[in-house]
Amino acid sequence: MTTPLSAPLEVGFDYTRSLGPVFGRFVNGLRERRIEGVRGSDGRVHVPPVEYDPVTAAPLTDFVPVSDEGTVVSWSWMAEPLEGQPLSRPFAWALIKLDGADTPMLHAVDAGSPGGIRTGDRVRVRWADNPVGHIRDIAYFVPLGAPDGEAPEPPPAAPREEGAPVSIMITPVHLHYQHSASPEESRYLQGLAEGKLIGQRCPACEKVYIPPRGACPTDGVPTAEEVELPDTGIVTTFCIVNVPFLGQRIKPPYVAAYILLDGADIPFLHLVLGCEASEVRMGMRVRAAWKPREQWWTSLENISHFEPTGEPDAPYESFAHHL
């Protein structure tokens, strides 16, 4: 029996947000170590500010300064902080209603221990040493009465340059986890390391799935029979990518297409190169272009792309039920 494969996996990107006039004013205020909310039609002051009134949906423009002190509304203890969180030591996530605000904001409280924080506690902002115009300019909150809570204010932040407000906020987002493949997926991945495309057949409906699944989604029975498939197939549907984006490896335009391998009953997504993007079409016959053998590992990336074979197109009826 194949030993399931397991490997660390990281998914990450820089989330980039255009701030606009409302949230832009908020973060530019943080840059100067001041906090502003916005007043709604019902008189409530929202912090952080919202762009549109929750009651009337009208744009909001009545900005209101609030205090950097507030009250803990509720909290949850973070015993093992994760990478990128406000503190590297245990802390509390808390909803904090700042004085002058009517809605609470979520932030970290450096409480020391779970016994160091309670609902109703008074807390105060601990400002970042070098504010830049970001929610992280509030480093965290500290309980009033704690040593840090009674510490003197840091020196005022340097005023921003006239005409150069912060208009973009970038927040790195990363997810680290250990991915364990199923036995069926592991056999498929190990086959790729050998230059093979291995699917599995349902004993009831006889559909062949690649990548394989532990059970047929149609019949609910295990798909135990392995089927080695050729590296040729047809394009079912496709998309021409014309827009550049961060981390893009290929210069647009290029084609991302669903490839239905000969003998398979489900297509998978891959690149189609080797011709002009405008020449790709449904039913086009394609063949896998494998990377050099020394670059193979347990990944579909062993196939660099698919390219046209020059054979006649497959008739639509032959793949109409596999779209």
C-alpha cells in the first residue's frame, strides 16, 4: 500500500488595498497618533470608520476624534501567538470600545496572563515607535494601571509631508500548514515523479478520475482500480489571460485551459503554449511538454505545459459531457 505523502505548504500574498477618502483619513490619522471615527445618521460613532451609513447606506463624512483609551467589551486568550500577529508572547484578542466611540474595534491587549484581563477593563493604546499610516500603528493595547499602561506618551509622530497622504495599505497574508495527501493522491503524485499520469476508475460507472479521488462523487464507491493514462488529450474550455499580476511567471497573453486526457472523464487545469493564444480553441488536440527528467518530483509541475499536436480537432460531441 502506498505510504501517504506529507509536506509543509505555504500560501501567501501581499493584500493591497486602495484606502479611499474615509479609511485613508483614518490611517493617516494613525500615522499622527490620533484616532478618528465617523458619525452615522443615528448618531453613533463608528471606529474604525465605515464608508457608508449602516442605516441609510448614504456616504459618511462627519469625522469625530475619539480617545486612545477605552473599555474591553469581550476578549479571547491567544496562548500561542502565530507569525505576523501583534505580539510574539501570549496576549488577548479583544473588542475595545474607545471613549467617544459607539462601536468596538478588534485589537490585541498585552495582558500578561488570562487573569490579567476582564470584560470591563480599561485599556490604552501602545503606539508603534515609527508610525507609517497602517492599522499596525496601533501596536497593541495595555491595561490602565499596568506599568506600560502608565508609561509616558512616546514623542509625537512627525507630521506627514503635505500632499503625500497614505493612499495604499499593504498587508502580507501567509498561511503555513502541513498537507497530507490521501493514499490515492499520493500514488498519483508518485506516478508523476516517474513520468506517469495515473488515474482511478469507478467500478460502478467506470468513469476515470485524474487527479484521482478516494471515492466516485457520482456513485459514492471507492475507486480502487488504477489506470495509467497517456499524456495526450483535448482542450475543453479555456481562458486567455491578458492582465498582468504580481508573481506572474509568463508574459501575457497566454492560455489557461482545462485538458481532458484521452481515456479520462474529468479535465484538469493547465497551460497551453506552443502557439498563439488566439489559435487555441475547444476540441484542440494537445500533448504534454515534460520538463527535463532531472527536474521531476511529486508534482504536476513536471509538465511545463501542453502544446498542440497538429491533429484534427475533436468533435464537440465527444467532450460535451465533460465540460
